[in-house]
Amino acid sequence: MRFFDTHAHIGLIVEDTIERLIILKSAKHAKVDAIISICNNLVDFKKLYKELADSSNLFFAAGISPTEIEHKSKDWQEQLEEILTWNKVVAVGETGLDYMKKTGSRDQQIELFIKHLQLADRNNKPAIIHNRNANNDILDVLGSYMPKQGAVLHCFCEDPTFAQEAISRFDNLYISFAGNLTWRNSYNLHKSAIVLPLNRILVETESPFMKPTLYKDVRTKPEFIHTTVEYLAGLRNESVEYVAEILFENAERFFQISIPK
Ligand SMILES: [Zn+2]
């Protein structure tokens, strides 16, 4: 069995390089053969890439999260365009809309989101989308700017109606579940995970956030991804081996990488 953690803020789990390498190593021992490292801005991204690009199970996304909209540099687009040519960078993100944190205005957030989607499209990369209280605007923007390589609604927190509407509107859109899928009262997520076709689902830890029930008292790490996969398989009444493998292949297809078995 092998696992793919499609969204982990490796730089936020621990401060120290050695400790980060230990986290990647213990993930590898836990059969997490691939991890996508996420940063919220380009400064953090560059630092982490320099530090960890040689780690065999680690790949990177780069972008400016809507929560960092006020901290971007003037030439961020040129910088990101160049970063997207680096060989372990496989996605644009995280990008999206966050109407809960209220950073920047709605128009400014939409503009930043659209620019990220255009960069993704131009560079043939998928986009990793953060959505807080912005369901309609997310779908509207994707309606005009969906990158050809597709997008994922990461750390999905909405209801099954929205999940189904979203995937039926776009055939290259995926839904990613984090550790909150395993919470007893996450009824909407449980229902979503059952009604969605398995080939449109990804999983993530959203480390160090979104603690799965089993590991509530510690900081979330990629090695915990198995709990979400096991829970998903249980909900769908499918074998863990089968679900883990399909999820892995979904992520390989989405990020256009192939990990040797
Ligand atoms: Zn995140």
C-alpha cells in the first residue's frame, strides 16, 4: 500500500531543517511515497525549496495564498512564472478566495486568483484552490479561467450538493479531503465522500492543521494520511488497499508525475 499526501505545509510543522527531514523520513516509513509541499507566499517557498528539493518523496506547489494578498512583491508574477519551470514544482497554489479572513477586498482577491489560474494554464500546471465562504465566486471564476490541467478544491469543507455541482461542471476538477473527514460530526463531508466518484477524490493532511481524530493531541504530519484514507474506505465500504491505490493514481494523474512503486 502507498499513500500520497497532496497538501502539507512542511515549513509550518517544525522550524528546523533536520527536523523537517526527519518528518519526511518518517512519512516515507509510513508508506507516504509522495507529498506536495505547500507555502502561502513565494519567500517561504524559495527558502523551503532550497532546503528540501532533494528529498525524493517531496514535490512542490508555489503561489500566493489569498491570506497573503497584502504581502506580495511587485514582481510576483515574473517570479512565479520562473519558479514554475523548476523541476520539482508541479502545481500552482495555494490560491483561491478566503472571505472569512477578509484580507484585501473581494475584487482584489478575485484578481489575484485569476492571475494564478492564468499562470497555471500558461505553464500547464494544475491549481490548488483554497475556499472559505466563497463557493459561488470560486465556481464563477473557474467557469472562465479553469486551467487546462485542472484544479482541486483542497481541504473540502462544504456540503455534498456543492461537491456534486462542482465536479459535474468541470471534468478536470478534484475534491480533496483532509483529517476533518474523520471527525464524528463532519456529516456533510461524510456524505460528500460517499457520493463523489472515487476517481475525482484526493486526500491531504493539510499539516500542521486539520488534525485527524486518531492524532488529536499532536501536530499533524504527512505520516497521518493513512487515517483519512482508512476512514474514506470505511465510509464507501471499499477496501483500504483499493482506495489507497486509486487515490495515489488520481494524484499522479493530477500532478503529472509518476512515482516508481
Ligand atoms: Zn493549506
